Amino acid sequence: MVMETKEQVNEAELRARFEEEALPLLDQLYGAAFRMTGNEADAQDLVQDTYVRAFSSFNTFKPGTNLKAWMYRILKNSFINTYRKNQRRPQQTSDEGVQDWQLLEAASHHPVALESAEAAALDSLPDDTVREALESLSDTYREAVLLADVEGFSYKEIAEIMGTPVGTVMSRIYRGRAQLRTALADYAKRMGIGVKEDHA
């Protein structure tokens, strides 16, 4: 009979805990990775790299803290290290997979949501317009808005992921939403969407 060493038992327990706790986050991390990279292959590579890095340092994760925020932080750092610095290829956009309308739907249920008239006008905007408006935001504003309104993180969790103070996160979300609202409102006006005619 082969006896397992204490180290082997601990590694097996760690692996089982990682599989149980981290693997359920796979779809959410893939969605965030796809929004970062703009294509399926790079998103899959980024998620794989994230899970490899997370597993290799899972022994440093403190149980009881926010695993989802920890994983997103690793995802973000992997993206910065691998994709933004090297720029292996230009960022591509795809018509499928990205659901930027989640941002608007989330905003309509958020305390600082778009007003209902604005939301109704925005419902008639095409997905490409929303994607372009999001892409027009600076990286820091876009990341903060997506983490808050699409991923549903709290200000504190976003601060952990972005490595910034909570006040900075709140400011970035506020300014990002304001810029997004302005960009989409300008487009709506140009297209005659939501414009009330004067019947005097």
C-alpha cells in the first residue's frame, strides 16, 4: 500500500478546492476576456493563461475573500502583460458574442441608471453603435464601467481588481457613464431617435 505524503494530500485538496471554487467562474471570465481582446481565440488563450496563473498561486489565496475579484485581477494583469504590451495583432471586433446591451440593461436597474426616456431611445440603437461608444472611452473608464454595469462588481471589488482607491473607481464610473451617455445621445440625435417633434 502506497502512503501519500502530507504534501500530496494538501496538493490534492488544493486542486479540488480550486476546481470547485474557480471553475464555475469560467464563463464570466471568458466574457470579460472577449470584451478585452475582441476575438474568440485570444479570449480563450487569455482565460487559459489566467487559470494557469491562478492555480499556480492558489495557495496564496485567502479563503473567505472574494475569489471572483481575485480571478478578475489575474485576468486583467494577464491581459496587460500579454496583449496590450505586445500587441500581437490589431484588436478585432465581432458581431457575435459581445453583448454590449448588457451594459444598458444593467444601467436601467442601477441606482444611477439612465432615465427611462433615455433608455427607451437607447433601445433603438444598433449594437455596433453601443460597441463604438464603449470603445471611444479611455481604457480605465471602459474597464470601470464594464466591471460595474456588466459584471456587477461593487465599487470595493472594482478597486481591488483595478488596484486603485474606491474614490477613483467611483469617479471613473461616473465619468465613463457620462461620456457613454453623451456619445449615445449624440448618435440618437443625428439619427432622429427619441427626438420629440413640436406640434405648435
